[in-house]
Amino acid sequence: MRLLIALLLFPVIATAQVRVEPWQVLSSVTSDWNDDGWPDRAVLGYAPEDNETVLWIYLGSDKGFTLDTVARGLVVMPFGNGPRPELYVTERGSLQVVSESDSGGRNFWSEVLTIAYRKGQFVVAGYTDTNYDTLNPSLSGTCDVNYLARRGEFIGSDEDKTAFVIDYGPEPVDQWTIGSVPAACNM
């Protein structure tokens, strides 16, 4: 249903460098992230010419939607028949971008970016990465980072938990890269 709404409301989404056709829309959700009483919208698309995902976040008003944020390459498209990345709204109203690969091969993984609206901008508030190595389960683990609290936790395959502190807070979503993940998460 969300995809159908996105296709009807956004016949063609264009940015300065990439034009995404309706068939390239992967997911969309609506919520009121800036608490102004008007619905806002997030659309996740795939730009095959650049082989990357693009997230557009629109703020709503009485005049319709206005593009607020464009974030490129937030998540990886899985190879083969893996599930496509999707958008969700959490119980607390944050936006989540979920990507995973569980369709075969040695390593299964999932990645969740939690995006919150803080101080007039969308920021990456959280990051969760779960990896499972089917040949060597001892290399599996989960890393969960709360950028707002500046802390995280790594849980290894033996269920041992290692807490860590980071010396930086949330980054604007349009500036976030995989390099923003703390070194403690490197499995």
C-alpha cells in the first residue's frame, strides 16, 4: 500500500543529478516528524546509474510537501534476490531505514539506521548492525549505537556484551556515511 501511495503521489522524483522513475521507488512512509500538525513524507529510491539508494524527506504544510533533505548511499542494496531496503516509523515516531541480506551466501546481515528530527534537521540517532557468519558463527555479532546518548554496545556470538562510549553525537543524515560507524562495531 505504501508503495502504491508513493507511486501515485510522486510520479517522478527529480534531484539535480538523479531522476528516479516510479518503478525505482523502494519504500515510503508518512509521519509528522517536526510536530507541526502536518504529515511529512520520506521516500527511499534506487538510482541504478549510480548504484546507490537515495532518501528524500519532505516536510508537509498547508501548501503541500517541500523537499527538506536528500541523503545518498545510506544503505546497500543486497545482491541477488535479497529483500529491498525499506522505511518504517518506530513507536516513538522516528524514521528507520532497514537493509538486510539473508538470501544466501556465507554472511547474513541486517542494518538499521534510526533517523530523528532534532533542532530543525534530520539526524542519524541510532545504528544497529547484525552479522551472522554461517561457516564460523564465532565471527557473528550485533553492534548497537545510540548517537544521541553517545554510547553503544557490541554483543558477540558468545553473548558477551562490551559497552563503549563515542566522542561525537548524531550527524545530519545527509552527511552520514559508513565511516560514521564507531570502530568498536568492526566485527
